[in-house]
Amino acid sequence: MPSAKYGHVVRRHCARPGCNAPATATFTFDTRDLTVWLDTPADGGARAGELCERHVRVLTPPQGWHLEDRRGALARAAKQLEATLDAHTPMLARAFQNAGAV
């Protein structure tokens, strides 16, 4: 994650005491929704803390809470959209041709 001021990468580390592994997830939570979210670490985002992959694997939210791992969700959605559009490309091409756009 580049620093705007100095142009170098700043690596965050796991927030668990005694662990110096690089952070692979940022966690946030909502006490009203009883949900804990895991996201890819990003500069400037609101966060409760960051964890390494080992501590993410053993993370257990409180009883009655839900854990939602959103890391990679954007990439998966983009890939699914691309596949869907590819499947419909001939139909879209015909629609544009019929409309005189191509």
C-alpha cells in the first residue's frame, strides 16, 4: 500500500499480540446486525483491526453472530459478470446491429 507522502509500501501486521505476520484481512463489525466482516486490507478504510491468514482461519465470532468473508468478492463478481456477458454477446451484437449502432 503506497504512502502518498513518501511513495513507499507500508505493510500492516496482524493485530493479535505476539504475532508479527502480515495482515491478510481487515475486520469490521456491526453490533446491531451481529455481523463481522472480513475484507482485503485497504488504506483509509474504517476497520476494527487486521489479522494474518492463520488468525483469520481460527476467528470465531460471538455466539449468534455471523462471519462474512468478503475478500475477493469483487473479483468473483466481475468474473461472473464477464462470463454472463460473454454468454450473451451474440444476442447483444445482434441487438446493436438491429439498432444501427454497429
